[in-house]
Amino acid sequence: MKTPHVVADVDTGIDDALALIYLAHLHRQGEIELTVTTSAGNCTAQDAAANSAEVLRCCGVSLSTPIVPGAASPRELELTTTPETHGPNGLGYWEAHRSARVEALNGPRTQDPRWPGWDGTARLAVEQWKQAEPDYLLVAGPATNIAYAVEHAPEVLSGCTVVFMAGAFDYPGNTTETAEWNVWVDPHALRYALENWPRDAKAPLMCSLNETEKVLLYPERLVQWQNMLEQRTQKQVSPQLNRELARMMGDALRFYFEFHESVGVGYCAQIHDLAAAQVMLGNVGFNSREASIAVDVAGQRRGTTYVTGDGSAVRIVDELNSAEVFEEFERAVLESTKS
């Protein structure tokens, strides 16, 4: 049986990092093949690539795993990043180690004069998708890369399960009163992708704030995770990497806890992208419903997503089992004994 290939298209901040930790361990255990591409959102696409490389390094994933910086800016708007939410470079208090592999990707390729602008850099990501021929595609950042794919390479989505961590439906936004962050950064991209979705592709799943904000990580559970990694270190299972992974999660999530406390959520963290990754693979319990949705792109309602009678066909995730998200993470990452 063919090992399913997963593309994670991320703007690697802190919750993206937890999704990558989860996917990296599934990759190491042979459950999936993994490719990572990045877009600009929480941080720049280049920082997201460097952060992704650091996460995979701490997980012991081979240097041969592709990490490709994609769209460097939204389709029509100026880029806005979130240093107040994810830290100056995207991983909170953890200083990413920029490997030579990522520096090489970030430099000449994104500056190629043949491919100027957002579409040139998005092309880099989509070319990697075409090589990967993904069975699953997680869009955990702005939709800039996938909009390029819909426009120029729709065949890559044929037979692929696509999950967007995006939107808020009759539910408060986390960026404006009505808009979720990934959509707000590049609403034109998401609207284009959904309005022009390939007819032979499955309807995408929308994993929205309605469900992901229920996935709350508290410091006590993080300490349990770090202790489990320390126990693995004592058993000499990748001791140095386990120690670094524990430190990285601690430094990143401490920043995230502090941010959530500053905006009134409490000293905890909403773990959006990890939930979306598990929904994508069917490894957490959830229901979904068919809906037609629309995306506003301008004015005070920029980035707002809403259900309408004549919009784009999607499936909206409902009734996500948030307790299972952490149980599945622990199964895949913390209870594994593979070196």
C-alpha cells in the first residue's frame, strides 16, 4: 500500500509548529510522507521556512524532507505579520537555528527576477506540490499558495483531501470582530481559491475558529509532555533531540501562553493548526456539514467568512473532539519509542 503523502502549507508560528511536530513524528514512523511549504502570515515565508526546518530538526527528521518557501506576500494586500502573537520570528522565545539548507532556499530562489511578486514565490511552493502529488494538503496559513495552484495547476488538487484552518462562521473573529487571521491576511486568495475550485476536486474542509478555539493547552499538560520527553531521554531514545524538542516547545508555548493571557483568554493557548492536521488525516473525531460560503475582501468586514445560499461549496467542521486532539498528539509524538 502506498504511504500517503502530506503537504503542510504553513506560516510557521507556534501552533503551526505543534502541527509540524505531530506530522514529523508520523513521517518518522512511516505513517506518512511529508513535504513542507510556507506562506507569509504569522511571519515572513522565509522565517516560516527557517522555523519549519528547526522544528523538523528537533524531531529528528531527515534533511532530505523538502521545505520550500512559497508566497512572500498576499495577492493584493500588504503583508501583516504577528510578532505580538508568535514572537519576532514566529517561534516565541525560541531562537530558530537557520540551517544552510534553508538559507539556500531563502536566498537566490525567492529573488529570481524571472518570477517577481507574490505569484513567482507561490509558484515555488506549487511546483513542489506537483512533485509530491499529495494525498492530503493542510493549508494552515493564508491561502496564497493554494490560490496559485487553483489558477495555474488545478490538477494537483485532484483526489487530494484539502483542509483549511480558516474562518469563523457566525462566531467572533480573532483579528477583527468577525475575521479569522489566516483569512484576513489574504482574503483575496481564499475567495479566489474557493470560487474557482476545480470541479474534479473534493470539496475542501474548513476547520474554523468555531472549533479550534476549544482546543486549549494549559501549562500543566505542557509540563507533562516535557517530562515524557525527559523520560525518553533517560532511555537513550534520541536523547539530545528529545531534550531540544522539550526546550523548544517550552520556550515557544510560554510566549503563546503570555499572549493569550494578554488578550483575556487566560494563561493557556488555542492550538488551531494541530487540530486541523488531525482532522485532515481523520485521526480525531469530528462531524462536518455541507455549506456554501463567501469571503469579504475589503472594508471593516475584510476577511469575514459567512454561510450564504449562493457561495462556494465546502464542508465546515463541527463537533471537533478537542480532548482527542491532545491524546492523539501524545500517541504519535510522546509515546513513540523510535529513535
